[in-house]
Amino acid sequence: MNQAIEKFIDDTMDRQIADLQSLIRIPSVSRGEPKPGMPYGENVYNALMRAEQIARELGFEKVFDVEKRCGVIEYGEGDELVAVMAHLDVVPEGTGWRYPPYGAEIHDGAMYGRGTADDKGAAVSALYALAAIKQSGLKMKRRVRILLGCDEERGSTGMMRYKEVEGEPDLAFTPDASYPLVNSEMNIMHITYKKQYPCAVSARVGTAGNVIPAQAQATAAGQVFEAIGKEGHASQPEHADNALLKLIGLLSQAYLPAEDGKTFQGLAQKLCGTCHGEGLGVDLSDASGRLTLAPTLLNAGKEGVDLTFDIRYPASFSCEELLLRLTAAMGEIGFAEKEHSDSRGHYIAPETELVSTLMSVYGALSGDTAAAPISIGGGTYAREFANAVATGVTRPDRPDLCHVANENILLSEIAFNTRFMAESLRRLAAE
């Protein structure tokens, strides 16, 4: 690495840590109650304002935002643009934390808090990486923008609005996945089915459509049913323990009024014991991966039962084909589609300048020169732009802590991430 860049990163590590703590302590759960000038709520707005303040304290002069939906920090010269996209919103904290989820406490060399890994840690590293480039005085051949989205966890509407207003970058990466680099992302569907009838079961389970719940509770026939599992990201249901599935299993075996019993027995037959949709006839696979399906939200009451699925499915299958199979299977047990959203997958070839440069940087800094790009079921900002990939910040030897209790980042990882982004930007944007 350039010595000036290296020195700047080393000299500012205490500041990086303190700035990240200041962001973690803002509970910027995606899409809070909108207020004038605060489209995603006050806490998300406060996180954006704090991030912009950090950028100004680092000496950046071009700092603005698109309708308080996406922050923009720009540096450099040239007609072409390199973008680094991170996000400041987080999923709800959930339960089971060892340390306060918004405390940003440091224990045994790690900072704990919602957003440390997903994605505020990366946002701070991106700001300091670009500041290191600026401090080095290197001549730039491309402009660089750090884009700080505010609604990634609930649909990326902020980044979509940025693209409508500002257009596409020429090259882009988002540090919101796993090293070494993700060049293939599967399709993502969120779909809610409803069975409308006078239901005697009462339940509200789940915190977000892309989070597997760790706790689930329902009341029915004068009884309380409770299930405990392990929280996780819905793109990796095999690494979690879905409490909602457990609750469905409990209710299917309980003595319930006839229609309630039929409802939950049918759901159990279709869903329990699997995370690949076998019971629904949608166990699909191709080179991009195997379909995963996780129920994440349940709302049961006097008007019926609503159940939401998070589905990550292979790139070669269409939304229409998947909907036909799902709706036929759920129709067999009395459920009809209420609503759905679909995000198409994303692929960038390994031989492109973007992928080859980032892979080279990762190999040089990590020593793992045999690493190869990977495919994931998760969805990142990369799919919002034509020439973009996801890379970092989860190391291959570390568990994926996104969306789970005790989310944390090692302080040594903060340093690595800042170096990785600085060197990547040096090679992509400096002469």
C-alpha cells in the first residue's frame, strides 16, 4: 500500500472506532415513522446527519444528500465515477443480547451493537478509506462517491431514488456481504399469503421480512404456546433455528377449533422440517444455488392468518413460474396471495476490471491468492447498478453476524476493511 495511506489509517484508528460508536448508538431501524424532511423517521435521519458530520470533519467539501434518503460524499476528478455503497439503517435489535444492542461496547477486542457488521462499520471504513486517499495527495483519474443509503433493509428505495436523480456510477462496490467477493446474487421474493376466516388463534411473530425470528408466541383455546429458536438472516435459514416454524408445529398438534386445527396442520405439512420449499413444490436449483424458503412474519387474529415468506431462488427461474407453484400449493390449504415483491438476481463476470481489481486487492492483503468469487442468496446494493459487486465485510473464517443477537465487529477487522477499501479505491480511481 501507499505509505501515506497506510499511515493515515493507522493514525486515525481511535477516531474510526469512536465515530463508529457514535453511529451505533443511534437506533436507526429502517423506516421509522416518517416526519417532514425525515422520510424514514427521526433515528435514520439522525444517523445520516451524523455520518455527514463525520465526512465534513474528515475534510470533505462535497457532502450532500438526495432528499434525506441517501447521503453522498464525493472526492476526485474525472468523467468516470467509482461508487462505494453502504447503508445506515438497521434491522430491529431482537432479543438475546449479551451487551446493549445500541451501546457500542467493546469487549475482548470486539465492538458489539446492531449495525457493527451490517453496515455502519463498513460505512465508517469507506469514509476513512476515501479520506486516506485524499490525504495522500494522489492524482485522481476518476471521481469517487461514498453513497450512504437509509433504507436498504426494507427495499433500497433510497438508493433507487439516488439512481433516478444522479444516474449510474461506472464502477461500484458495496462492503455489505462476504470476502473475497460476491459476483452473483440470487433472486429474492417476499410474499404474504392470507387465509381469511374467524380465527381463534392470536399471534404476532417476527420483526422483519428478512429476519428469522428467535421467539414466537401465540394464544389459543385458553392456552399460551411459545417457541424459542435462534435468530438469523433469512438468506441463510440453515444457520438459524426458526421459532415461527416451531410454533406452527406446536399449534398443529394442539387441540384447537376445527378450522384452526386444519389451518396449522396444513401449514406444518407444507413447511416444517425443511428450508428449501420441498413441501410447496419449489425446491429449485441451478448454478447460482438452491432455493431457500423461510416463514418470517405471522399475524393471526379474528380476521384470519397472514404468513410471510422470505424466498431466495435461482437466477434461471422466473418470478411468474415460482408464483404459480407457490400459489397452487398454498391454495391447497386455503391460502391466497395477498402481496409480493420480487428483486431479480445480479451477475458480473470475473474477468472485468472491477472484479479482477478487487480480487487482487483481497489476495494481497489477506494472503489468500487462491480465493474465488462466490454466489449468495442475500441481496445487496450491487443489484441496483449495472456494474457493481458486493465484497466484505465478513471474513471467511468468521460467522455471519448480520441480523442476529450479539452482532459485533473485531477492531482488527475495522482496520482490515479500511485498508481494503482504500487500496481498492487507489487502484480503481487514482493514477
